[in-house]
Amino acid sequence: MRLTHLSLAVCAFTASLAWSAPADADRLPAGVQFRNAYQAIILADEARDEDDFIGAMKLYETALNLYAKLARGYPDWQPSITKFRMSYCKDQLEGVLKHIMDNETLAKRKPSAPEIRNPAMPPATKIRTKHYAACELLKSGRPIEARKLLMDELLKNPDDVTVRLLMGIARCQEGKFADALYLLEPVIAEAPQNPDAHVALGAAYFGLSRMADARKVVSRAIKLNPHSSEACYNMTQILMAEDPPDIRAAKTYYRLSLESGGKSDSDLEKLLGM
């Protein structure tokens, strides 16, 4: 039996937005820097394919800068792949710049629209507002809108743990579990005490049918926060997906989820015989 729905720790996550990346990205381990740079390429390719050439340009530049930092700090870490991806970023930058110039030429031929401005807001408040707004969009099942909202913050702060965690949750909701994995595994390395990151990573592993890994990280999430309804619910689903399912243990975790404020699931209750 295979269950396909897992709960992501979005509701609980709105209360834990204080996680941040190390101030000096150059001091991050080589593997983390390598994955951060690759994440930027994935997002750049996606922006390019959606004809967001400005966003793609910024992301390719971000990736190129991250690979350059990696090459300086760790010259012996995957040098051939780093060199190849730097060359790829440069090639893509040439392409998107051409699109931008072509679009600007067309725009000059059209009357410009009136400018609409929003009230000025202090930068710190703006970041908190975007985090909260993204959480609300994710809670309402609108991951594409949430991802677009977070893109600007990721461009400005590619090492921001909070933004990358929310992006990973968004990719899980979209069913892009491999992309979510690239976003979330480095988050765990940088914020190992964050239970919400473990819940999200467990959902990505589950979506890729890596059940042993899913069980391991969700168990860790429960140890970090025994009252996480999302973690307990997800453990229920993981146990029910085993062959044979561990119904007794699954019932225990489902009850813990309800006791922690989680919503009931009538379909799951039928499978559990409750």
C-alpha cells in the first residue's frame, strides 16, 4: 500500500522564522556552497523557461559568483564540474541578456504604463512580511505564488536558511521532490536543530520513495519537537506505507498528531481502523 499525501510544517513554521544562515558564506563547507550554487542554477533555468529573463539573469549571476567563491576557497573541490557550471552560467547570461535587450527594444515602441508605488517599508520589516506572506500562500496550497514571492529574497540572500526552507516546502507542494531535496539537505546541515526543516526534508524523501531516509529525518523532527503535529502525522503515513504497514505504531503517532492540534483525516482513520 502506498500513501501519497504528507503534511508539511508550514503552520508551525510561521512561528519559527528566526533561523538564519551564517554571516560569512565563504566559511560554509564546500559541499554546502556547491549545492547552494546548483540551487541557483536550477532556479535560474526555471525563471528562463518562464520568460522571466531579469530574474534568470540575477540568478545566473548569483550562481556564477557562488561558484567563483567556491573555486577560491576550495580549489580542489570538484574543479572540473565547477568550471563547467561557471561556463554554463556565462553562456546562459549571454542568452538572457539578448532576450532582455530585444524586449527593451520592443518596449520603447509601446507607450509606458503609469508607475504604481507602494509605501516605503524598512528592509527588515519587508523581509519578515515576505516570509509571512509566503507561509500564508503555502498554507492555502498556492506554492507557485509563494515561490515567486520568495525569489527576490533568494536573489538578495542566497544563503538565507529561512528562504531556502520555504522554497523547499513550495517545491514539495508542487511535487518537485528532487528540486526540494537540493534545497533542503543543505538547510539541515546549516540548521540541524530546526524541526520544520526535518519535516520538509522527510516529505521530499517520501515523495522520492526513499522511505528509510524519510523515517530517519521525521524521527529526528519528533525528537526535536515532540508536539509537532505535522511530524507525527507524517510518521503515521510513513509507517502505513511500509510493507507490511505497522498499524499499531501508526495509530500511536496519529493520536499524537491529533493531541498536538493536528487536523483529523477520515481516509487515514479508515485505513487505521479507527
